[in-house]
Amino acid sequence: MRQFTKTAPRPSGSMFKSAALVGVLTLVSRITGLFQSRILAQYLGVGMAADAFSVANRIPNLLRRFAAEGTMTSAFLPTVSEVEAARGEDAAKTLVARFLGTFGLLLLLLCLLGMVAMGLVTGLQMLGRLPGHGWIAQLAELGRVLSGRSQAPPELLLTTSLARIMFPYLALVSLTAGLAAVLNLRGRFGLPASVSTFWNLTFLAVGYSAFHWGPASWRNPVQATFVFAIAVLIGGIVQLLLLWPSFHELGFSINWGLHFRDLDVRRALRRMTPGLLGTGIHPINVLISTALASTLAVGAQMVLFNSNMMGEMVLGLFSTSLATVSLPTMSRLMDAGDTDGLRSALAGALRGTAVLAIPASVGMAVLAQPIIYVLLGIGRYDAHAVSWTATTLAYQSVGLLFIATSRIVAQCLYAMKDYRTPAYAALFGMIVNVGLSLLLMWHIGPDGTILGTRGIALANGLSSLAGLGFLSFRLSRRLQNPPFARVLGAWFSMGLAAALMGLGTWWAARQLSLFQFRGAWQTSLRLFPLIGVAAGVYYGLLLLLRVAEAQDLTRLALRKLRR
């Protein structure tokens, strides 16, 4: 332990430099992801085929989010860190090989089971599309469909077929997440952060090649969904192959088998059990939202899919990056007994994620309409779809800060080997989300219509706030003098600066007629310069308010210029 304590990193600028690198690469990933969403909008639009693809695609990605990238990484990395500190590098490599071999085999079995039971899974997600009045009648109809006594609607048949094609992506991307976690532990953040970019590029290459050189029938929305489903699977293979050489170069391997006799493997798996819900607060809420959206008009599920994608783009710019690099740092600080360093790292991560999440949420809410028009207003994604998605996105923006903060707080609890609290918070958040969604989605909005997808998006954000409150309360019981006062003070300053920036941006957007669409190119020439000016105004206001993050960035820039 003494040797490990010497190498335990202090929460200096190194964590934020790594986060900046991951953030830049994540930004590239999100930009290519926008092109991926654009091709979906172009060929699917908002309709039956679009809903079917969004639901089918979400199923393996949901499981990937909380069973692999979230839970597996959060339980796996601290265990490897402990083993390496206590018994050395060779023991850590043995654990990695056996754990990934066990986890990978379990995932393959899960994929086989999921493909067999996919009719039930997709049926629950598309329950609102089945005939019958009320959930009980629709559940009874689903039972008749699964038993063969009733004919499944075309939308459910299409969703099930697509989900069976894409479900093996779960095993591919989960193993990729395991390899990425090992590379992150060794301080290699760049390549793991870039794999999603290669997935997006592969998806685009497969899609455009099929539509350019394939028969014209493939451009039909229903046929296009199968092209996209195959592209998802090919992208998963490319991701895994991209990381394997670096993983192998570091001396790691995978020992396939069920190594339940290994005490370290069992400990990591045991830690994963409560975390199956803990890190899945947001994905589980998305799953519930998808099922509830099936009771709304056709296209609601695709609208929620795109709105959620835009929210994830904001979260991925820096908050996801900080969550990725903060877990190894906080785990090592905790193992070294450095609670002051842990508090400092937590405060820095929370303030660092808020400094971008707050203005991005405000700006996205104010400029939702022109943003969606420029990014998705193409092909079958008509003006109605753009307006519908934009209003949903504005409500989605409410919860982005709470989702981002919850991820950081959960990482701190995982570093402290507390895997139960995030699980309890997830259960609490799910209950709040279901109740608020049912209440708000049928509430009459200011335009005289039901809130619908807007209500569901707002419920997601408010339930994340409830979960964050639970997490913060429990953390305050585990960590003496948590840095909440420093963080809340920074939030106030950042919120004030973002509010002033938002008011100015709204006024400027009206002067530039950005809410009256005049073509994507003309809108872009007004929109993106305005976003740049708004960012500059926000930065200037942060300096006036003496926010530490803005001052640090200024000093860093001046130091670079003097060299």
C-alpha cells in the first residue's frame, strides 16, 4: 500500500487535461453522431419505421449503458485498482483476463436469451400500439400475440425483427467498454474516447454505400431500417477490433470461461449487482419514457430518441468525459486514504461539468428550433417533425445538469466502494419518473394541447433531480465535509451568467429572424456565429463574477501565448 500511495495522483490539472482530451474526442464523436442522426432523419423521418428503429436500437444500447459502460466499469476498475495495489501488476492482469472472459461469456448467453424473448421485450416497449383500452387490455392483447392467438401489428413485427438483428451489438460494445476501462486505468484515454467516432463513420459508410449502390427499394423507410440495423452491428465489430491491439500491447488478454471460483472475479460481479440499477438511472428512465411514448401519436418515440440524442451530445462534451477520468482518480485517492484529495477531485469534477452543462442547457432551450432545423430538417423529417422535436428538446434541457451531476456523485460513491446507494437512488428516481410522466404527459400545455413528449422529457429531468438529492444526502453521510457549498456557490454564479447570456441570445435570435426558417444554409450562417458570440459573452460574465474555472482557463491561455 505504501508504494501505491506514492503514485496516487493528487487532483491536479492532470485529471482535467485528460478530461479535456476525452472531451475533444467526444465532441468529434458527437459531431459525427449528428451526421448519423441526420441520415436517419433523411431516410426514416417521423413515422412507423422511425419509431420501430428507435425502439429496437435503444434496447441493446440501454443494456450497454447500465450493464457495461456504467456498472461494469464502476465495479471493475476499483477492484482492479485494489488488486494491483495489494498484489501487483500480474495479479491485476489475471483478474482482467478472467473477469472479461466471464463477463463476455455471460453477455453472449444473454444475447441468445434476449433474441429468443425479443417479442416480449419489444411488445412491452410498443404496448401503446396494441389494440385495447388501457394497459390491462393491451397486456392481454400482447399475451395473445405472443401465444399466436392474435396477429401482431406490422410495427411490432418490424421492431422485433430489427431488435433481433441489433441485439448482439450488446456483447460487442460491452467487451469494447471492458477494454476501454483497462486502457483508461493505464492513462490511455484518447483511443477509447475515439471508438464511438469510428462507429459513427462506419454507420454512415454502410448507410450511404447501400443507398447509393443498392437497389432503389432500399431507400423505402421500412427497408432502410434493415440497412441501418446491419450498420449498427458492423460498427460494433469495428469498435472492438480498434481497441484490441492496444489492449494486447499492454500485456492484457481475455481468458474465456466462467471463473466464478476466482474470489476477485466474484467480488467484482457482486459489486455489479446493486449497480445494475445504480448507474442506469437515466437509461432506465429513457426506457420507461419510450414505453409511455407508445401511447402517443406515431412518431413520438423517434422524437424522444432525437431529443435524448441532443441531450447526450451536451452531456458528452465534458460531463461524461469527467465522469470517465474521475473514477480511476477518485478510486486511487480513496485507496490511498487521501480524503482531502477525494473531496478536491469531487469538487473539481462537479464544478467542471457544471461550467459547460449549465450554459449549454440554457442555449439549447433558447435555440432549440433553429438547431433542430439545421441538424435534422432534411428528407422525410418535415417542418412538423422539426417543431415537435424542438419543443421536446427545450423541456429536455431542464434536467441535463442534474443528470451530469448524478453521474459524478455516483462515481465518487463507487470509488468509496458504496454500490448500494446509487441503486436505491435509481429505484427512487424511477418511481418519481413514472409518476411525473403519467401526470405531465397528459397535462394541457400553454398552447392548449397535451404536453405529450414534452411532459415525458420534463419528468426525466425532475426525476434526475430527485435521484441527485438522494445521492447527495447519502454522500454527505459517507464523506465528512463534502464540498457541496463550494459547488453550489459556483452553480449560482454560472447560472446567473447563463441566464443573462440566454436572454441576450433570445433577443439576438429574434433580431436575426432565426425562428423563421429560410433554408438550412442561411439559418446556419446566422445560428453558429450567434452561438460563438453567446459563448464569448458567457465566458466574459464568468470572469466578471470571478468564477475560478474561467480564471484558470485565462491563465492557461496566457501561459500558452507567452511560450
